[in-house]
Amino acid sequence: MSTKTTLTTQEHPAEAYCQHFMPSSRMIDNVDTQLQTLTVGKHCKLPISLNSTEFHNSYVCSPYTAFIPYCLEELDKLNKPWLESLIRPCIRLLGHYLKKNDINKVLHVNNWLLSTNLYPTSFHADAIDKLTKTLIKDYSEHTIIFRSLNPYSNAILIQGFKQAGYLLAPSRQVYIYDKKLSDYQQRRDYKNDLNLLKKTPYQRVDQAEITPNDYPRIIELYNMLYVSKYSQLNPQFTETYLDAIFSHPHFSFEGYRNAQGTLDAIAGRFCIEGIVTSPIVGYDITQPKKLGLYRLAAFSGLDFAQKNQKIFNASSGAAHFKRQRGGQPFIEYSAIYTQHLPKKTQRMWQLLSWITNKVFVPLIKKHQL
């Protein structure tokens, strides 16, 4: 593969996604970053995000948010006050150290500003070394980061990053559905969800039946689940964002309308080649649980993957729900390059890599987060 690398500026975007997503705050309320397109070789184009500080930000472009505010939120889910009282002061102290050492001076490569980034097969592991050398010339003061790497879908890339001198820092545990891992269609809960789909009074609608008039409702449903219920640090999408991705080939939507024609559940799918994930899921949490609206929305991505013979990355969260349906857990990593940076910055990232590997991973495995 050719490793010729160019950066496409805002004035001449090579990728429609990045053209739409400038400035970022118009697209995602709580994302503050600069976006460009990175072209590797002839056919591989990757969105990149550039930050300097921007500490009040979503974790999708802010390592500080991922390591400090988000970890503090996750700590609450352990339901172990004695453990929280020990760890919380340490996390806050770590936060001061991270800010002092430019934690957010980063360039994220292949950053779609979603909870889960997917990698095209045209991005080869043998291009990583030369690509990195080019990036550190143009961004000599920035840490280079690739998010959303898991050892099942990205084993070859992970090995390539290691060989190129990248650190690996665990970020979370994700759940993968693949017939090679588990015949999830034989699971009782999968069959129950399929039966629910057949019996539900809701009308299942595809993207062709969803219009811009539905955008406010889609945002409302997503915010009910991912922002109000889970975390204010999750990306908070806007109608402008929805308008951009509705015409993008990597995205598709499916919803469930009630008898009055209003969407009560929505699933937005992000698909690159053989892998699909659902970064936009929402439902009306005020409706009775017996209607199974979350189950319907969650089933959408898995059903799409099964029918199209793709792997489904169910991301993180709702761990018990996903395990019951045959999702297999894998630790997700960020690959981090710092060898061109001052020693104090390198030591900071080495410390973070050690903490996440030795402390964070055992905790999430033990508590099945």
C-alpha cells in the first residue's frame, strides 16, 4: 500500500463527513475540536481531530474527560462507597497532573466523534510507521492517538501499532457479536427479542420513512437514554449533525413509530465494510417497560449485522443485557504515540497506560462493566 499522506484542509475537504463537521460545536453541542481529513495512499481517507486544551468536552476528543470526569462517573456504578472513597481523591489528584502535562494536546486519527470508531480494511498495519513519521513532522507537539481498537476486530492493526512504538491504554470493555464467537441466534433472549419484534404494536420504519421532521424527536430519544440517564459527557448531537449523516454512506437509521406516527425508539447504525455498530440509540423512557422499546432499538443493529453477515460491535454499557444475548467481551484500547514529545509527557502517558492496564482492566473484568 502506498503511504503517501496528505492533509485536506477545511477549504478543500476530501471527505464529505469532515466537510459537514466544521465547526464541531454546530454538529455536537459538547464537542470542541478542529476537524480535517487525512488521506493515506489513494483510497484511504480518515477524519482527524485536533485539540490543545478544551477540558470541558466530550470524551470522544478529550483524553482528560475520558480519564477523569468519565472515570469518576463510572466509579459511582461500582456501588462500593468504601472503594469509591479511596479511589476518588486519587483520580482528582491525577487530573491536576494530567492538565499540567498537556493531556489534551492530541491529534486523534480516524476519529468519527462517536463512541466507537471503525477502521477500513484499506488502512493497513504496514502503513502505520511511515504515517506516524509524517504526522509527527506536521504535529510535532501533539500526542498521536487512535481510539477504538479491540483484539478481535483489530488484532493486526494493534500489532502494527506496537511495532511502530505506540503505547496501548485500555479504555473500556466492548461486546462483540459474531457467529464465529457464539451462535447468538440460539440464545433465549435473542429469540425473545425476535418474538417481540414480530408482536410489537409499533411500526418498524427504515430510513426512507424517516424525515427531517423527525430529527427533534430522534435527538430527544437519544438524550433520554445516553445523556440524561447515562452521562452528560456522551456526545450531544444536533439536528445539523443528523442532517449530515443521513446522506452519508456509512450511516443508516431505523425507528419504531407508535399508533400516532411518533417515533418512540430509534437506532442509528454506523457501518464500515464488515463491521457495524449503533452509536445512536434512544427510546422513550417514560413508556412502560413491558413495551420493550430498548430491546427493539438494541435489536436493530444486531439484526442488521446478522442479515448482512457482518460483525456487530455493541460498544460498552448494559453489560448484562449484552452478555445474555451472546455478546462476547473484549477490552478496547487506544494506541498512543509520544516518542517525539518531552520526557515528562512520555512519562505521563506511560503512567496512564500502566494504571489502565493494571488497575482499570481488572476492575471492569471483575465487575463486568
